[in-house]
Amino acid sequence: MKRNNTSELKQLLVSLVGNTPFGIITIGFHGEITMINQQAADLLGIEVQVSKVLGQSVLKYFKVESHFYQSLSEMLTSGRKSMDISLEPFDDKYLSIRIRPFINGLLITLEDITDFAKSSKQLRKRKEELEFKNNELEQFAYIASHDLQEPLNTVRGFIKLIKLKGMESIPTEYQGYFDHIEQSSERMSSQLTGLLEYSRIGKHGDKEEHQINSILNEVRDDLKTHLDDTRAVLEWAEMPIVNGVKAELISLFRNLINNAMKYVEKDVIPKVEVGYRALEGYHEFVVKDNGIGIDSPYHDKIFVIYQRLFNKSQYPGDGIGLAHCKKIVELHGGKIWVKSELGKGSAFYFTIER
Ligand code: ADP
């Protein structure tokens, strides 16, 4: 019975070693191969019968300069008994190699991880390319917005000078043009400032824990004049502590609350409500208003930089606030969206990773 059990166990072991997708090698303390399965021989490109390599040094099948060769030689001399090597390039393959102590020696398992290694290499390369492009774009936006301000300031300076000193020498039918040039250059300047701020999002420091309650109090202070002028009501419920960049969280709430007060019918007292609920892995906030609402075809477009639904004379603005919000939310691992119908107010939702 006992003998039967032992022979069954032996059979099981032989079958496991023969059928596992892993290459298995056992070696003695001097590196000599005591057992090797066909899979290991195939992975190492050993073309002779496996029984012929018994007693040979396993090091013979690895290049002297390889990480495995050097680590194993070191292990054999130092007496260390376990080691993991991932991504050992082996000809056109990548192997993951594990070494563990075994009866009278060491057990080496080899796994072909070429597909995984190639796809993670491609992903890493793609990520690096994207980061590079992103950086380049941000730098471009920064330089463009920063450097274009200077010539624009010169234009604005000369227009002011002409309006102050040289208007009488300009025919009256042309004098109005100067107002247009002045307004356009003011507008361009404010758009460039917005773009500059946009390119700086993400560079305001590290994330820390902040009480949203105090962030909202700061926003209320910033918007005090506007709140007083419009007699707007701004309310919020119990707010959580959030891990984020303070200046960016302030800018996010300020933009949304400012819009909520701005886009209302004349003579309507703005009512703005900030709500919160905790979700699995996320904080979800909502800024609701009783304003003019947004028609559904524009629900996505409004988050794109410079997209506006009105001209400046109806509602002032540069069309950059919601693009700011989107970038801030995404840098905080969340999403932003709007639920709204024309004439029925809007609710801007956004999430932040916990
Ligand atoms: P801006 O307010 O400077 O135009 P935003 O990027 O903040 O820029 O908003 C883009 C557009 O989205 C606005 O021009 C407006 O048409 C629309 N919008 C934003 N917030 C609201 C809101 N609370 N209610 C109605 N429309 C809004």
C-alpha cells in the first residue's frame, strides 16, 4: 500500500514536471544539473536530449554577461539560496527566473514572459511619448501665452496714447475703430492670461488633505462682491476632507459657482447649491443652479477651451473656465459632466479620487 502511494506520487510528480508550462531545473550546490524538463531545455535552446545535459553546469547555457549568469555564480559562491530575476532577455525571448532552495541544491523555474514583456515595453514607450508630447504642448501654451502678452501690451499702450493725445488728427469716421481695437486687444490679453493659467494647472504643488468646507468659505470670500451685487444665495451641505491641490480646488469651485451665478435670466436671484455624496473610491460633488440651463447638444462642447454659447455682451467670459475645471478634475483622478435642460437650471457634477 505504502509502496503504491509512493509510486503514485512519483507518477504524479513526473506528470506535473512533464506537463507544466514552466521550465524546471534542479541543480547541485556547484551548479551541476541534476534534473531538467523538456520545457526548460526548449526555453534555453538546448537541442540535445535532456538526459545528456545531466551533470553539466547550468551556467553553460547562459551568456557570461547575462544577469542570471552573474547572479547565480555569486549565489553559488556566497551560499545565498533564493533569487528572482524578471525580464532576463534570452535571445529573442524574455524569461522570468526563480531560484529556491531544494533537496541538496537549488530549484530553478523558468517562465516565458515574452508577450507580457513586449506589451509592457510598448506601453512604457507609448506613455513616455505621450508625456513628452504633453510636456511639449504645455510648454508651447506657456511660451505662446507668456511671450504674446508683450507685443500685445505694446499695441494696447499705443492705442491708449493715441486716444489720449492724437484723436483730433484722426478723421471722425475712423475714431470708432480705435475702440474696437482696444476692446479686441483687451479680450486677447485676458484670453492669453487664461491660457497661461491653464498651462500652469498641475504645477501648483503637491496634493494634501483639505477641508472642502474651508475651501468653499474662501471661494465665498473671493466672490463676495459678486454675491452681494446679485444678492445670490450660496449654500452647501456637510463637506468631506479631500486629498488635492488647494489652489486648484479653489479655482474649480470658484469657476463653477461663478458660472452658476452668471448664467441666470435678468432679475432672477441666483440660487447656488453645492452638494456631496461619498461613492466607492470617489467623492462626488454637484454645483446646482436655477439659471438659464444648457441644451443637450452642448453638454460636452462647453468643456472645450474657448467654447462659448453666447457673445460677450450677453454674458461676459473667455470660455476657458470649464476647460480649467476639466483639467483640474482629471488631474485629481475624476470626471466632470453636466445635467441640464434649457430654462431649468444646470447641475455640474464632478468626482475626485479618494
Ligand atoms: P465662460 O463662462 O467664460 O464663457 P466657461 O468655460 O466657464 O467660460 O463656460 C463655457 C460656456 O458654458 C459658457 O459660455 C456658457 O455658455 C456655458 N455655461 C457654463 N456654466 C453654465 C451654467 N451654470 N449655466 C448655463 N450655461 C453655462
